[in-house]
Amino acid sequence: MGLANQPTPPKLARWLLSLSIAWKFKEEAESDLDELFHIRCSNWGLRYARRLYWQDVLSIWVRRSWFEELEFTQLNFFPMFKNYLKVTFRALKKQKIYTFINVFGLAIGLAFCALIFLYVQDELTYDRFHENNDRIFRIEQRYFGTDGSVRFDNPNGPIPLAPTLKQEIPGVEAYTRLFRRTHYVQVDNEPIRESVHYADADILKMFSFPIISGNSETALLNVNSVVITEEIATKYFGKTNVVGETLKIRKEEDFEDYFVTAVVGKSPDNSTVKFELLIPIQGDARYRPPYLDRWNMNLYKTFIMLEKQVDAAQLKEPLAAFRERHNGDYNQVLRERHEIPENQLVSTYHLNPLPEIHLNSVSDPMYSYILSGIAIAILLIACINFMTLSIGRSSRRSKEVGMRKVVGAFRHQLMFQFWGEAFLICGISMILGVLLAGGFLPVFNALSGKSLAFNYLENWETLVALFGFMVLTGFIAGSYPAVILSGFKPVTTLKGSLKLSGSNFFTKSLVALQFALSVMLIISTLVMKNQLQFIRSQDLGYNTEHVVYIPLNRLDGLKIANNFRTAIGGHIDIVDITATGVAVGFKGSYGYGVEYNGESIDINVFTVESNYIDFMEMELVAGRNFSPDLATDTTESVIITETFAREFGLNDPIGKQVPALTPGKDTHGGAIIIGMVKDHYFQSLYDEMDPAFLTMNPAWGHGNLLIRIRPENMQETIAMIKDTWNTFVPEIPLNYRFLDEDMYEEYANDERWANIVNYSSLFAIFIACLGLFGLVTLTVSSRIKEVGIRKVLGASVLQISGLFAKDFVKLVAIGVLVASPIAYYAMNQWLNNFAYHISVGIIHFLLAAIIVLVIALSTISFQAIKAGFTNPAETLSNE
Amino acid sequence: MNRSQKIGELEELILLAIGGLSNEAYTVSIQQLLESTSGRVISMGALYTSLERLGKKGYATSEMSKPTAERGGKSKRIYKVTYEGEQILHETRAVRDRLWNQFKWSPAWG
């Protein structure tokens, strides 16, 4: 026995066996199994011996845990359990502050986790409720670059795309094109602006919208039919059973009658395709020749549903060929422009699977990651509180541990006790957390722009996740006391020779980590707020204050503007009135995409009136303004921006023809540049400024009315505008907004994120400070004798307070140092979304550091100062 | 000691094996004996559980032997059948005998 080349039992099984802590037969079993192994080895061979060794180990494991252990502790198992509970509750009650800090902190952390779980779940299950989600695809135009990488995807497609695809590519079962417009809708009451979707009849077959009444098969066959949601039905008819009723929609100049053919339930919020009113696409103004077979006008979104057995991957090549067949000319242009080699694809039609559309192109999965990160950070901070406070109190608990061990407790029983305590606290926190989450939910919905709801009965995943969070938190939070405290030797703890006053390295690094996390969130808050403020205060190059903005929806802007000028133009509270094509400050203005000297340049066109530059308070830097008296100015003159001159390399633009546009073919081709305005941010600050020019040419329509009013008597002025509107356009109610309000809607998404980060950092620093408060209280109480002696020896209050503050200030400083580079990196990533942005500066870090220091110091100060004022006679007398 | 404690089949076999091994009855030898006589491979988990039960019911006792060289200097637990253990074996045997005597052997099976 014991020779080196002797076969040995399987290591893993052996290790498994050695794990049977505190089992009566453990020692015996090891040598028994060894002996058996050797007997079997010599009798039956190694393989058999090893197999039976495993079998034995497993059988021991299975039986031991269920029978032996229970019988073994049968005598005092349940009474001990009762004792654990009693001791736990006593400890909780005796130290109310710590209990509060732990429970409250964990509850907030868990509430955050619950909310963010809902958010992420919503994001990940987008469109999953559509039964056919695995075979519905959105057809997108995918453009490749010179190196074969994807340049960009255009989700819109030409009108003939879907029907042609069904004819030419086998396996396409159904299709729908989808397009949204805003129209006035009327029953008997005042017309209301609604968003109206145009679609093909198959849409109701492809997507699983719950039909309440009507026939989904035939609902959209007639060009005058409309499918509406329950909400719309209730809004206009006061009831939902409205199939056959008439609804007026003003698509063009007049209201047309539509017959309700079906009513559908509200579509879930996490559906990419949503509608309120749905009418056949055949009714759209563009759905007529010559657009019907134009392949170069991308207007409608196109969804197709494949037949069940068709594999989408197999359609890749047919689709590329299809693209070349129908968009070959454009492919050729692009191939030359981007110098794409002959053997590479220029563009293709790409199938974007429905369940992936949301995360691929609408929302950024990054948001889910960031939110999860924030939730985990906050939960971690709360867990660290639990741990550091346990460590701080461990000198008290260690006596209990020693006592229990002396009277015969095994280590695993103590582990059971401490982890049990952690789970109990987590359980209480969880209940509180769920209540808190319910309370936060409306706020969170407002912040995240979703409408989530806790539905524990239907959404069992939430329950599972909550339970999982609880177990995980309990496990992490309880790990220190369970693993370390239970390992103490009774002799050292009872003699009191164990040093554990909350000042060890582990505690310190945990506290530093907490502050690092808090500081990261605070720096992010500061940078985000600063950037958004930068956007608001940016000199846009024009004045948007007190401008009433009225979208006209296909009314003649010039006529209305003239009517308004005659009626109220002279009023003291009206500063100026003008009609314009596109209002400034929005993404995606109208314009041209042109080729110039081998570069593709987007030109934005603003259709204006002659008073526009004065109205917007823009600055003319060269040439002259439009003149209302010159007839030629109406069609043959433009005013360019500085960027325009720069991009097209015009040194002396005045008097020259507009470059890159062809006279006769392009509406503004051949026009003469008569002036140049200073650059102004007509787009949002996410984008680089594009070249632009102003024109008075009415061909593209003056679709908006702008009225600048004086800030005084705003109420009356608006009422007056309303009256005037009603005299000239009695059939449509006035719909107005303020230009500056509207402009900031572009940034609403980032405002929301800034707010979420802001609130999170508040909670993070709050929980961290709760922990700090607990910790400093512990430290002070454990060093109170030292304080007494120091005072006797002549220390001042300030010195004593400084003694305690110093340690924690150091930790906060370390936290700031750790957090800064990470926050710097993360914030630069975010700022890159904006073409015009601030830079993350030392000021942000300093400010965050000062904020955290001040908060931390004021948390500490109460206890530290109290310690400074203690009477040494009191603390030293009892020994 | 509660006399009405029932005894299972495996427990009975183990008890018999202990008796048969007299002073050499420890886990490995019990296991080996049962394996060679009955052909059944009894897992150690089952063996420990049964031995523990037999001890609880008072049918077997055990004590540690002196450390032996063959087990790498470790001692082994030697089992003995108690008076109650022998009684219950008798009882079980008696019940079986009575039933055996009443058994009507079918002539058809020879």
C-alpha cells in the first residue's frame, strides 16, 4: 500500500467526499472507500473500481444530506432554529440604526433592480407577442462601403418593392407597406389631429393585433374603410361597438367619409408596429402614377412574412440579384462614387427580423446595459453597507460565536445561522423593495418613457427574478459573517484578544469602492447636466423666444400669413408674422442630396418670406436681403449660409448661380445668390451643420406659420391669434406650440437619461452615506476610551473630530481617484453623440469630489464632533 | 429499547453478515461478504445509512478498533450484534419458518 504507482481513486469524487463536513462517518468513509477501491482494483480492474467509487460517493452524498444530518441534529434542530431567530431579532431590535441602514439600503437597491428588470425585459421581449414574429421581416436597403462593411441601413423602401418581391421571390406569404401621416379626424365634434397609418390589407393577418369586432380578413379591402383601436372608438363614439359607423378624415383639402370595418384592442407598448387609425395604402396621395413603379423614391416601410418552411438566410442571394435587377442604375452610380470593386455588393435588400428591429435600430441595447449597471452598482453599495457594518459589529458577534462554539456548535451551523440572518434581512428588504418599486414605478415610467407595470400573477418571470435577486443579495451580503466570523477560534474571541474595529484593509477597500461608484454617477450627472445646459444656452444664431409655431397641414401658408398680417399684424403685442417651409431646429429638413467635386453634400432648403431674416433675428453678412418689391426675388434669388459657401468653395458667392443644381430640372436650379447669412444651428446639435440656403420660391410650400409675440399679455395675445385663426380657417381648430419648447423635444431622450442618472446618483450617495454613518458610529463607540485618554492628555475637540474624519476622507479621495478615469471614458462616449459638445474637464471631477467630500464630512461630523465633546470621566470611569 | 422496531431486508442481511464475520465485521468486510454471497453490490451510502439505523434501533453496536497498518494507520469501526439484534433475527426467522411450513408448493413447477 501507498506505493507511488498504485492506482488512485478519482480525484474529483474524493474531493466531493471530503466536502462532507461534520459528518459522523466522514473519516471512516474515506478510508473505507480507499480500501474497497484497492480490493476492486485488483479483483475487477481500474475502470470498474473507479465507477463504483463514484457510485459510492454519490450514494453517500444523496443519503447523508437527507437522512443522517437531520437525525444527527434531531434532538435540538428546531429549538436551535428558534434560538437563531430569537437572537437575530434581538440583534435587529437592539441595533435599530444598523437594521434600518441595512434594510432600507437593500430595499432601495432591490427596488432599483426590480424596476430595471422590468425595463430590460420589456426591451428584450419587444414584438415577441406577435405569433408570427419569427417569420416577419422588415425589408431594409443595406448599403455597403468600399471595404465591404455595412455603411448604413435605410428602413424605408420604394412603393413597388413589396408586390414585386412577392411575385419574383418564392416563399413570401404576405406583405404590408406601412406609412404614417397626421390628419384631422372628425365625427360630429371639433376635428382633432390624429396620426393615421396607411397599410396593405394583410397587415392584420401578419401581426397579432387583438380584433374586438369586425372581420380582419376583409377589413382593409375597401379603399374607404378604416380600422380603429378601442381608444379611438371610445374617444369619438363613446362606445367600442362601432363597426359600420362613419368617420371623417381630412387627407387632402376636404374631409372624406371612412367606414369603420374593425375595432382592435390596444396594441402592447412593446410592439414596433402600432397604430390608432389604419386605412388602406391605396388611399395615400403618393400611391398613384408615376410613383407606383418608381424604384428610387423611398417612402414606405415594408414588412414581409415568409412561408413557414422558408429559411431567411437562403434568400440572401436572390435578394441581392433582385436589388441589382431593380436598382441597377443607382448601384452603378454608387459603385463609381465609392469606388467599390466589381466583385463586391453595392447594396442589397436586407431582411431585418421583427423581434430584433427594436434593439437593432430603434433603441440602443446600450441603454439596457447602462441601466443594469446602475442597478447593480446601487445594490452593490447596499450590500457593502451590510458587509462593512457586519464587520464593524463582528467584535460583538464574535463573542456569541465563541460561546456557541464552546457549547458545541459546528462551523456549518454557524454559517447556516449567519447566512440565515442575511437572507432574513434580504427577505424583509425584498418586501419593502417591492412596495418601493411599486411607488417609484410612475416616476420611473415618466423618466424612461415607457409604460411598464408590475403584474406578478401574469409575469412570473418578475417573481423568479425578484427571488433570484434576493438570494444573490443574501448570499453576497451574508458571505463575510458566514465565512469569516464562523471561523473564529473560541479562545481568541472569548479572551478578547481579537482585533476587529472596522479599520481593516478589507473594510476600507469596500468603503472606497462604494464612494468610487457614487462618484462615477455624480460625475456623469454633472457632465450630462452641463451638456444639456450647453445646448440650451448655445447661441443658435437666431432667436426662438416667444415664437408661436403653427403647423398648417397643407393649407396655403402665404395666404394665411397675409390674412394674419392684415388682421392683427399691427397689434401692439404682435412683433412679426411670417410663413416658412420648415421651422428651424429640427432634424431632417427638406433639401437636396447632390454630387459636387466627387463629394456628396446634403443641402437644406428653407422656403421663407422676405421678412424671414429679420423675423428670426439672423445676421446678414454679405449681399442683400430679399426684397418684397422685386418679382425676381420670388423665384430666382437665394440667400446662402456661410457653411454653404465654404462647402462649395465659393469665395465671392454674391451674384453667382447656385452650384450643383441643374436649371430646369431642380426647382431651385439656376437661382442667383444675392446674400449670405451668418451660420445658424438649424438642426439639432447632434448633427454637424449642413449647408443651407433660403428661398422665397413657393414651389415647396410654406407649411408653417410663425408669429413672434411680446412676452406681456401672452394669454390675451394667444386668444387673439385663436380668434383670427377661426375667422380664416373655421373648419380646423388652431394647433400651436412654442418654437423653443418644441426644439428641445429633440433632446428629450437625453434629458431623460440625464434625469435617470441624476436620481440614481442621489440614491447611491444616500445609501453610501447611510453606511458611512453606521460605520463612523461604530468606530467612535469602539474607540471611545482612546478618545477619553487623548482628551485627558490635552487633545482638542477639533483634533479628536479630525482623527475620525481623516480616515474617511482618505477613502473618499481614493474613491474619486478610482472613479475619475472610468467616468471620463464613459462620458466621452456619451458626448460623442453630439456634434457640438462640451469637453469633460477637471472642473467636473473637482466638483464631484467636493460634493462627495462635503456630504461625507457632514455625515461623519455629527458623530465625530460628539466624540470630541465626550467627557473623559464618563468613558474612562467604568473600568 | 423499543421491541416493536421493524427491520428491513437489507438491514437483516447486514445484521446476519455482522454475525457471520464475528470480530472482523467492519464496513468493507460487510460490504464484500454481502457482495460475494448475494451478488448484490451494495452502495456505501446505503450501507452507512443502514448501519446507522441498526445502531439507533439497538440491534448493533460498534466500537473503534486499534489503528491497523492495512488501512494506512487508521482505525476501523467494528460492529457487533446485540442481544436485541439476535432476538429480532430469531423473530424474523421464526416468522419466515412459519410461513415456509404453510407454503403449498405447486407440483406443476416441480
